[in-house]
Amino acid sequence: MEHLVEHMRAARHSAHEPRCDICHKHCRSFEALRDHLGVGGSTLPKAAGCANAFAARGCTICLSVLRTAAERPRHLASCKLDRIRTPPGPPISRMAGMSLNHQPQAQGGGRALALGCKMVGAGSDGSLDVVARVCVVDEQENVLLNIYVKPLMPVTHYRYETTGIRPEHLRDGAMGLMTVKNAQQRVQELLLCGEQPWKVRTSRARARLLVGHGLDHDLKALGMDYPDYLKRDTATYPPLMKTSKLSNSLRFLTHTYLGYDIQTGHQDPFEDCVASMRLYRRMKKQEHHPNGGDADEPAASAEQAFPAWRQRELERMTPEELLRLSTPDYRCWCLDD
Ligand SMILES: [Zn+2]
Ligand SMILES: [Zn+2]
Ligand SMILES: [Zn+2]
């Protein structure tokens, strides 16, 4: 029992962890759950009983186990998404707070925006990342901003094979070209939605949640910041990370959890935005019922849930009772409104 209490302290189990539909085991990440079900890439031992049931009637994308194998094709048709191509047309820069039909965006478009950037290389060996394309989409995958950015430094490597960017795209007078400063302002306007930056530090009000993959890198390239509590980063969201706690690539996440391929050939920031937004929405849509207690919001430390002075009492509890006390160590996206 002493060891079990110690494990519960360290594990931070909660209703918000991915769980096996068969045995209800808690997993730290979807990757761990995939290994458990025998569909992961690792050679870790799977749980034979769960893996057999999963092979017969499981969905390899959302990892749920359906009641019958006959339900699987219909379920897969809605679970597996199709690749989306950039909408044709000129580069776009929409006014903040305006939807496509120029109505104020109260509800339409959702409360989150996804940001994606593409970098070209600067410096003597071209290894320095400089932002050259910026895209922002809303929850309905409408493009609010899709522009080229004039690099602040001389470009030494256009990385054409992956970016598709040529010198003429970034030359003065090119269509849809903006300065980094203007691009930063546009992104900021879209995110703040009329709120004051100082206010958003502590209270969200109308400001948007910012979705993306590796957001800090993109924000740094744009020379801006945004409060952490409003960021939803698919690279650092614990359930989407590797068991080793390293980030997965957006390409891997999209292939594995949305069921289609991106970043083949020239990479499009629009496609990245849509992929991270879809991952966000899928994570947000998950139904997690709290354990029973108020184990919903993350606690600062496990010590709050399992204080040392209660050790004796804790050791007399059942595993289920301990589970009810346990709080997650991350804020689950299913709690977003
Ligand atoms: Zn949750
Ligand atoms: Zn299981
Ligand atoms: Zn599914």
C-alpha cells in the first residue's frame, strides 16, 4: 500500500488521461495507449486481451473500441479526415473581428485561431530561421491571414524543396508581401479581438485561444508573445507527446490521429494550421467525466492531493478512492468552452 500511494503521488492519474476502452488502464499519452493496444511503433509488450479486442473492433485513429466490428466502417468514415488544399485566390489579410461575410465574429469562427509559419534560412550556413510565410485560420478553417513576409535578414537558403518559396515571392512589390512588423500587428489584432494586451495577461475576455504546433518558435520569429494560459500547442500537450516526453512532429500527429498526410512536397502553412486546429478540436471534443471529486483542474503539486500527513489514512484507502483524490498535472483541452 505504501508503494501504491507513492505511485499515485507520482502518476497524477485523472479522468483526463487517455484510457483503454477495454481494461480502463490510464495511459500518460496516446502513444502509450497505442503500445498497450498493440498498434504503436514500439516493441513494448502489449496487453494481449485488450489488443485482441482492439484488432477485432477498434478504431486505429481515435483508439476507441466499438461495440461490434460491423460498426467500424461507418465510424472510420467520420473519424478519418481528408486532406485539405489551400483555397485558391490572392493572399488574404482580413480585418480583426470580421468574419468572411463581415459580421462581427461573436460566435462564428469559434474562440480559437491557429497560427502557422514557414521559415527560410539566413546566416552564413542558412541555418538561422527567418519567418517568410504566415497563416491564420479560425475553427471553421476559414483563412483570416495568409501572407508572405519580407525577411529581416538577407536570405541565404530559400529551402525551396520544402517551402516552395522563391526569391520573387519576397521581393519588394510582390503580391501579399508584408513587413514582419505589419504581420505581427495583424496576428495580434486577430488574437486580441479588440482587447488590450495588458488586460489579456490576466483575463481572457474576447481574446482568442492560440492553437499551433511549436508556437513559441513561431511567435519568436514574429517577435511577439502571447500569454501561456491562452496557448494550445499540439507539440507540448502531454497526451499528444511521446512516452519519452519529446514532441511528435505535426506530420506524425496528423497521420496518426487524423488519418491523412501533410507536408508532402512543398509545405503549406495553411495545411499546418488546419492540421493543428483539427487536432485541437478533436482533443477538446473528448468527453472526460471527472473521477468524482473535484479532480478536474490541475493541482500545483501532488502534495496537495496526497499530503504526507495523511499517509496512514491514504494507505487504508482502496485504489479507486486514491484515484478520486488524484489530480492531473496539465489542464485538459476538454475543459475549454
Ligand atoms: Zn479532459
Ligand atoms: Zn487495456
Ligand atoms: Zn475513431
